[in-house]
Amino acid sequence: RTRRKLPGVNIPPPKAKIMAAYYEKLTNLFWVSENYLFHAFAWYKYYSLCKEYNRGMSDEMKTTQASAVLLATLCIPTTTSDNNKGTSKSLGRDAIQSTVEDDIAKEKMARMATLLGFHTREPSRDALLAEMRSRNIIEDVPD
């Protein structure tokens, strides 16, 4: 996405096979770094690319990858910001500091989501689950 256009030079987009390998490596990277949101998103992108461009993908491989996407998404911790709203008023200066830190963390997450192609400004577990439902990925998961 950040490729610059040079006059007279036509740069083709990366091939799906290369992008799939990229997202497969990102699944390991984000798992080791304990960034479960982007770990699940990398699984989602890897599965989507494989399903779309790998014509010889077996049904077993489809169900295995769809299960990995669902499990990775369910591993994302739920946010607790709604539970802490009432206590923030009584903390004063600490609440302001944590709010600033939260804003910085949200901005970093938004930038990372943009770089990885996540189609939302605020990436979350719910956004990824909604995307999975809209693309019918859950139907490929065995019961």
C-alpha cells in the first residue's frame, strides 16, 4: 500500500502466494509477542488468501485453517474498559495518565491495523468476529 508511484514505472502488486507466506509468518510473530488481536487477524488474512487463491486446497485443510482462525479470535482477551468507567472519576491524576496511555495505545493499534489491512479504525475481537460471520468462515469450522 505504501509503494510510491514513479513516473513510467509500473510495479505489479505482490502475488497471493507471497502474501500468504507473509501472513503465515505474521501468525507466529504475533503469537510469540502475545499480540493476540493481530495474531488472529493474521490467521484470518492467511486463511482468506489460501481459500481464494489455492484451488487445490483440500476440505481438511480448509476446516483446519478455519478452526485456527476461530480459536485465535476466541483467544483475544475481552476489553474491560466498560467495567472501569465508574472508578476512573475517583482516581484523579492517575485516571488522566491512564487515559493518555490508553489513547496512545489505541493510536498504535489503529496504525498497525491500517498497515496490515484491517478494515476498521478500531480493531477488536468483536470486529474480527463480525468479519468472520459476514464471510461465512464459521461454516467451515467442524462441529
